Amino acid sequence: MDLSTYIGQIASLTEEFLTVMPLTTDVGDQRTQIDKFFMVLTLIGLRPDLETVCDQILGSSSVPSLDDVFARLLCISSTQTLSSDNISDSSVLVSQTNSRGGRSGNRGKGQRPHCTYCNKLSHTHDRCYQLHGRPPRTAHVAQSSDPQPPQPPSSSTSQGISLTDSEYDQATKSAFVASVAQTGNVSACLTHTSSLVLWILDSGASDHIYSNKDLFSYITTTSALPTVTLTNGSQTVAKGIGLAHPFPSLPLTSVLYTPECSFNLISISKITRTLNCSITFSDKFVTLQDWCTGKTIGIGCESQGLYHLTSPSTPAVCISTDAPLLIHSCLGHPSLSKFQKMVSRFSSLSSLACESYQLGKHTHVSFPKRLNNRAKSPFELVHTDVWGPCRIASTLGFQYLVTFIDDYSRCTWLFLMKNQAELFSIFQKFYTEIQTQFNISIRVLRSNNAREYFSTPFTSFMSQHGILHQSSCVHTPQQNGVAECKNRHLVETARTLLLHSNVHFCFWGDAVLTACYLINRMPSSVLYDQIPHSLLFPDQPLYFLPPRVFGCTCFVHILTPGQDKLSARATKCIFLGYSRLQKGYRCYFSETHCYFLSADVTFFENSPFFSTSESLPISEVLPLPLSPHLMQCLLAHFRFIIAVIVSLFLLLWPRYLLTHFLSLRLLLPQLYLLLLTYPLLFGKVIDLLVILIPFTIF
């Protein structure tokens, strides 16, 4: 690990330590003790070749502060890097060439270059003057302690210089060369202040220089900082050294803070070495790519002879912009207020641009809250409601779900059902579990007026165990509002999980179970930001396993014995939730349509298992089921309308028409018998009377 990266991790650990254990009234003494603790922690983790530095720091007469230790180690890291490279003085605005007037930056290091054309040293075939001709004027850097401004070169075809006189004059009007005096030489570029944040890619600079303190992720200031000498003879001391991120994928270490510089310099030699990347230049653009993965980590453009990375604003680089969205997905897409309470380091976020949350949970403006008459003890009052039927059965054939919510803790138990007849057996199991696990009996059960709650076995069980059954009035779902709102929250969260990863609708059962698992572990506003799971299970951890992104690609380790040595060691599956009784993840193998429950799982959380083209339209994802009361009402009106139409038709039918159509008159009894079977089948006495009255008249 790079020394600068290690120091940055120690600094972040210090901030987290102070967040968990804030300073008391005796701030000075406590801060000194904390600095000593992290100083020893920092020195313990150093490499063995830095033991002499540890002895010097620990053997000093006065214990230095933590910032002084960081600055000293960063200077040592920068010194070692510069001395190993043996970089000589160089210019920023012009490229270094291997002409006779210049000095090679790699002189004395390894074998000197050899030309295959003239058999001479110090240059290669592509820079041979005998083959290509000598350029009219070449720019070089004078080896002196006070570097001078470079002279304007003429237009040249040399690979080292590509600036014309007019371009060079235009560039030198807004830029001049400076160098930093320390154990190695650092080049800087000072130009006018731009409205955009610019990062100049400098092939001659041996270290990074920043002019804006706000761009640092971490910065420390101490007396042992290098001096920056400008070409006009003035000198300035670097005001700090630290870590910076021009972009989330581009970390920079050992960056010098020099406010006199209007541009921010990125050393090409250092960035290619520390990030293990390659840089490709063209006439208008520059690209930074990772050597291992080939991923583009930075793109720049050419302007006035300089290659620079641009950003339209000054980013706050303390937190990666991808991290909040990833953690938000892992936690089940909670609201912003709950997300900030669950992850404190994101408390400064003003908004969260999660498209899946907006598609799955967008709602109307809520009504004012009513008085909170929450129960005083667990399971004093339990709310319940049945949701369904769903238009599409789940992978295991479920079409309904039932929830039981403890009013005291708002902890939710969710069970999937294939039909409504399973409700009584599920409630019996739930009642037994509560008695066994908590040694408490349910006192009151509150539900709506669904028929399954008033079946004979259900009513008898409630009476035998002394459970009061409170039900809402007809067409008054507000009286069972806790269960209704909980079902809505569950369905919205499940819909969001399905939409986020393009999961097929047949997995809605797994999505609802995962939503219930995550909601039980979210802060609740009704509980004054307490967590339901923690109220009922204060001694248990919140998560037995780290939460993962629902619907992402995962690889389950194959534990079947007798596998061939060359066969695959894992199976590609889709992550579909958590187990209630086992410490493992629920994964689904699409080829065999089997579920795996395993703890040996590797997740690709940024890679959904299903593509966008395979997902269902948004309108078909978890639609609200049609209310059975509405269906009965429509059916009753439909029968009444049919009976009225038939009766009016028979009353208004002229008697003389029947005499002309004898065949129709003969079929009249059969017609009445057909009409009589309808009300008799459905048990509608009124419809039967309506049909018999015209028959008696005729």
C-alpha cells in the first residue's frame, strides 16, 4: 500500500473515532491522548525500512502532533519517490527533448539509448538528426537553481515541440514556469484564474500541485513543507500536503497545496506509477486507462497547447457519488430521512437521485398525522390484513400475503398464501410462535371485514383463547389503517426492488419478503426513529449478514461432493433475499428453477441478473388487487339490471304478437324455466319475484 494512501486511511479512521467518541469538556488533554493513540497506531503499521523514522519521532523531547507526523511521513514518501526516479529540472509548457543543449531526465539510470542509423548514443532512430534533419530551434531546460522562462521556439516538425510562435506567445501570456525546491524538483504552472476547475496534465512535473484547498479530501499543514520558487525570483512555501480526487476514479496522493498557483497540476509520471495506468495523447484529446481492466478513468482535451481535465464545478470529494446510491439499493431504497439516520455520514445529502425509488414509491401529499395511541406493551394489539389475489402467481404458486403487525414495536410478520383458506392455519402458527418465543399472549386482533377472518374455526379459536377481535366498519379501511399502510409500504418497496434490477414479476413473493426483512430494520417515525427489530430483539444484531442489492448477479459455491477437478466451482444465480431461520442468502438458479441457501456467495452488486429488455412494463409490476367487495357489488347490480330488463320486456310484449308467432309461444315456458334457474342458482329471492310477476300477468 502506498504510504500516502495509508496515512489517508488513518486520518479517516481518526474522524470516525471522534464521531463515535466525541471530545468532552477537557478537550485539550483528551485531544492529546487521541493524537498519541493514532500516532502509535500509524507507526505500528509502517514498513520495516522506516523503523529509524519511528525511533526519531518517538525519541523526540516533545511528542509531536498527529498532523506533524503525517506531514513528515508524506515528505518522506515524496522524497523517496523523487529520488528513485532521479527526475531533473523540467519545464511545464514545453516537452523535454534529447538535444545537445538539454539534459536527459534518465541520465545515469540503466542503459543509454542507442541509434540504429548513426550508431551513436543519447538518442534513438526516431530522433536522429542525420536521418530526419535538425529542427531550426529546439526548446530545452537550463540546469540551474533559478530556472528561467523558456524562449519561444519556431514552428517545428519535431516530436518534442509542436507549438508555433503565435501559440507559444498566447500560452506564455497566461502562464509562466515555476519550480519547487526540495529533495527533488517539482514543476508548477501558474496561469490566470479560470471559471472552470482545471487539472493540467504535466509531463515535466514530478509531483502534483493544487491551488484550491476545497479540492482536497484530506490536507495537513506543518512547518516541514517545501519551498516553491517562481521564475520571477519570488519564493513561497507550500501551505499543505494531502490527498485529492479530481474524479472519484482518479485518486491523487502527496499533493502539495500552493494557493499562488491558479492551475492544478497532475504529474504524468507519478499518476501512471501510482495508479498503474496508461495515457494516450491525440491532437485534441487525452485518455487515461487502467492497465489491468482497460477501464477509462479520465478524459481530457487540448487547449492552447496544454492537455487538461475539466469539470464544470468544484466537487466535494469526501464522498463518492456512487456510494450513496449503492448503499441505498442494499438497504431496500428507504426514504431520504430514514437513509440519513441509518448511515450518518450521508446526513448532509439534500436529495438522492434514485430513479427506482421515484418509480416505486412516488405518492400524493400525505394528510396530517393523527394522535399516536400506540400500545404500551408488545402484542397487546396486533394488526392484520390480507393482500391479493395477485394477477401472476409467484414462482412457488403464491397469490396472497397476510401480515401481522405488533402495534408496540411495529415489527411485521409476513406469510405468503396460495389461497385465503390458509389464513387460519397461519394464524395458529403465529400465535404459537409468539407464546413460545415471548411468553406473551395476543390480547386484541384488529382486522377488516374480510370473510376469512370470520370463519367458524377462526371465530372459535379466538373465543377459546380469549382474544378480542376488533374489525372495521363496512367500507371504512381507515379504521384498519396501520395494516393498510404497512401493506402499501411493503408493496411499494417490493415494486421498487423489482424495478431497480429489472427482476421478473414472478419473483414478487421474494421481493415482498425481502422488503419486510429490510423494513423491520429501518427507523420508524412512529417509534421516534427507533428500529422495530431492535425493540423486540435488543440482544440480537441488526443484520446477521451484510445487506445486498436485490436482483443482482451472484455466484454460489458448489458444495456437492464428487465434482470433477476441471468443473466450475460456482453457479451463477440471482440474489432474492434472506433466510429467516438460517444464516445464509437466498439465491435462485434459473436453469434448474431451484433455490439455493448458502453463505458462500460472491455478489456483483452493480450487475443486475436480468437485462432491461427482459423486464416487464412498469404498469404490470405489482398492481393493486381488485377488491372482493367491489366485485360483489358489481355482480349484484348486474343481476338486478338483467332481471329488470327481462321483466319490462315481458310486460311490454304485445299479446297479439304471440298469436302470430306460435313457435315462440310454445318456447315461452322454456324461456321462463331458463330465467328461473338464474335467481335460484344465486339465491336471489327478489329476482325470482320480479320474474314470476310477469308470468302471472300473462
